[in-house]
Amino acid sequence: MMEANVDGHPVNDGSPIDFHGKLAAIELAIGLLVAAIYYVFSKLGVMADLLWKSIVVVQFCISIVLFVHYVMNRQSRRLWVEGVVSLFYLGPWLMIALVWLFYISYVPMLGILKISVIAVCFAIIGWHSFKVLSDFRRAVKSESVVKTIYYENDGNLVFRNSLGGYIDQLTSRNPLKGSLLSVVGYSMPFAAAFGLSANHVFGENVGPHVLGVVLSLVGFPMSIWIIGNAYVRSIFFRVYLPLRLERKTGKKVILSS
């Protein structure tokens, strides 16, 4: 008997692993494009020259991991293995989102001010991640939620890969849909840093630095979402909870074929 999804339709969850072979090439292309963007920024004098080279190396490693996973886990489809690898999917987007970190680290600014701003930003990301994790832990105390996300089939527990939207609704915290007050709050560390160092930061080369500031303000909420929402969701529902269920039930937690 085919399981029904939460919307009443039959479960039809293809394994994302089947796409990893193509994804390795797509990720490489996107990663190289991101590296090219940072190369331009380095020539404009607002990013370190080593950054774009590092991104190229990291992206090649990510694509290799995706392809190896495609070859090694395509048959067994173990969810926790796919969950670990899924953390690499957003690599290129994380490199874009962390533009604020790369920019703050490079521009001329008092060392203590740099450290303070970066520490505050990561504290915000950490706090958001903790709150999202708390929401997920609270949600899975309900057995009905767990059975909605994982169903039993042929002696295994199968993860409903199509329920990403349902899982997202288990927490209401989304920095990309924040209020005006949230936007102002995210901007405060950067406003303080640039306000205190305007003469050193901008100098005569104003245009590229204005672009760096704008991208930092846009990238910071994006980095909160990638780390605090997407990564926490993958680690919790695709790594931690499957391993816990395997220990509890003795059944493998897999992706649908």
C-alpha cells in the first residue's frame, strides 16, 4: 500500500542522490562564477586576492564530494550520509552570503572593531540557529510529526523528501522575511563599524566600497538563513534524527528510490 502525503496525495519522493552526478557539474559552474565575482572585487581593492583562489579550490572539493557520494550512496540511499553531504549543496550560496565577513576582514579598520563586529554577527547567527533548533526539537516531541516526515516501508523508515515546506513551517523564524525592526537590527553592527571607520574605509575609492557595504547588508540575513535555517534543518532532520531513529528502532532510515 502506498503511503499518503500530508496533502492527501501519494508519496512520490525521488532520491536527490540521483541528481548528484549532474549537481556536481552545476555546483562547479556556479562556484567558478562566484570566484570570478570575487576576483573582480579583489581587483577593485575591496576583497583579498587569495579569496577567489580559495573559493576555486573549495568548490572543486565540493564537486568531488558530491560525485563520490553519487557513486557510493546511490544504491543504499542512507539518509544520514546524504544529510552530511547536503551541507555542501549551498556552498556557492554561502560564499556569496558571507560577503560581509570577507569584506569586513579585508577593509582597513581597527582590529578590535573588526573582531567585535564579526563576533556580534556570529553571535546573532548562533542565537538564531539555537532558536530554530529549539523549535525543531519541540516539534518532534509529537509522534505524529515524526510519522509524517518518516514512513515505514519494507522494513525501513523512508524520509519524505518532498516535505521541505512542511518542515520549514515547524519554525516561524526566517530572517529573509523579517520585520523592519529586524532589518534595522541586522544593520546595526555594520552601521557602527562603517560609521566609526568611514575615513579609513572609503577614502578616495568610494564606489566599490559602497557596493561592498550594500552587499554586506544584503548578505548577512542570507547567511543567517543558510546557517541558521537550512543547515540546522538538514543536520537535525537528515542526520541527527535519522541516526536516533535507527538506534531506537533498529531500522535503516533511507531515501526513496
